Amino acid sequence: MKKLIASIFFLSVITFTANAQIKRDHPNNGKAHGKKEHKQMKHDIAGKLDVTESQRIKMKSINEDFRTKMKSLEGSSATQPGYDTKKKALIAERKQQIDALLTAEQKAQKAELKKEYRSKKNDNKKDKVQSKRLSLDLSNDQVAKMKAQREVFKSKEQAIKQNSSLTQQQKIEQLKALRAEKKNNFKSLLNQQQKEKWDAMHQHHNRSMKTS
């Protein structure tokens, strides 16, 4: 029981607390599906990594220091240019400190588990794309155009995220506008019947999100 508790705490400290902290103001934060995947990965890794009591204590100290620094950063410069750079520096520092505590075996286990989850996530993504294609009865031409659009919007999204001259709030607003533009462009490729199916699918999804 003691090892299990230590392992669960280890996972919270090492892999995810930083991500949860920096995504708090992200426009995609709060998606139920993402939370479910996050929780599943957390429990899986916790059950496989054997953390010692000494590691647990040191990780707790590192995590508390990180939280203090993040609160200070958010309070002083969350709306100022350069916020993301400072935030990434704190996360990199924390990761380096945590990694220094792990054994070679633990590092290898962690890397392999992340690799497995990335592969699983990509497979699930492909399945969703195929499911949407079948549900909307998309033509090959529509699929090709949508794929090209996704690449364009992906580049725009990265440009916004990497623009150090923007404040965090400005990035949130621009990403929100970009998502709306992406949705409208996507729907513009659909015929009337497909648009009706699309709207019905999203209404069902939104109801499921509210009741889950």
C-alpha cells in the first residue's frame, strides 16, 4: 500500500502537475476526454514505476518549489510578453531536477510508457477521422481538402503559440478565433445534408459532455 501511494504521488509530481498548471488558461483546457486519458495514463504509470520513500520526499519538495515559482510568475507576468518563455524555463528546470532523481530503469520505463501512449493516441485519432468520414459520407476530394486545411491551421496555431510578442490572453483569444475559422472552413466543404449530420453529431457530443 505504501509503495502504491508513493507511486501515485510520484506520477502526480513528475509528469502531470506541471502540465495541468500551465494549461489552466489554455483554451482547450477542461475537455472531458483529455481528462479521462490523463487519468488513465496516470494510473497505468503509477502501477509500473516503483518509487522509493526518499524519491517521494525529494519530489514533493521540487513540486512545491515549482508551484511557488509558477504562482509568482502568473501573478506578475501572465499577461506580459515573454510569459511563455519563462514558463517553459521553469518546467524545463523542474523536469531536469526530477529526472536527476530517477534511476536508469525508471527513466526507461517512463519513456517506454509515453511511447506506448503516443502510439495509442495516434491510432485513436486515425479511427476518429475514419469514423467521421464514414458518418458524413465524405468524398475523397473532400477528405483531401480537409487534410490540406488541417495542415494550414496547424501551422497557424504553432505560429500563435510560438509568438513571444503576444501575451497569454492574446494567444488564447487568437487561438479561439482560429478554431472558429477552422470550423467554418471545414463546414464550407460540406453539402447541406452533410452539414445537418455534422450539426447533429456535435449536438450529441455536447449533450454527452454535459452529462458525463
